[in-house]
Amino acid sequence: MSPAEQRLHDQIAAANGGLIGFQHEGEHVVRWLAGGLAPEIRVTFRRQGDQTVACCPQCGQELGRFDANYGPATGDQIGEIRYAGANHRC
């Protein structure tokens, strides 16, 4: 690693409490739902029992739910969430 790369590595680690990388789990992590024909949206997820709840990352309003075990209806449920998110206004 070059000295410049090492300095950058150290700065990122210091800013993240010693961790390199990014957080990928938790209710405050914004995810991008994209691909296919449905609108692209950004959401946060929270677990509620056997379901995952998708929420608007700005206002926290629930946009929809899907089976946390990714059952056969999950694809359709996520599509509905994407359309709900595209029509949502904070």
C-alpha cells in the first residue's frame, strides 16, 4: 500500500470507529430497490416478526411489507412496495 493509500485507509478507519467498509445491516441503512420494470426507490428495512417492513428513508412512513423468509410472494410484494414508494410524497 502506498503512503497516500495508507493515509486514506487510516482516515476512513478513524471516521468509522476503526472499521473499514460500510454498514450493511440495521434500520438506518438506506437500500436501493432497482431493476426490472418497476420504479427505482430507496427504502430502509426493519424486521417485524416474520415480515420485513420497507419504509421511506426521509419520513419513516411504511411503504409495504414482505415475507422475511423470502417466500413465493416476495417478488410481487417488493414490486408493490416499489410502486408505493414511487407515488409517496413526504
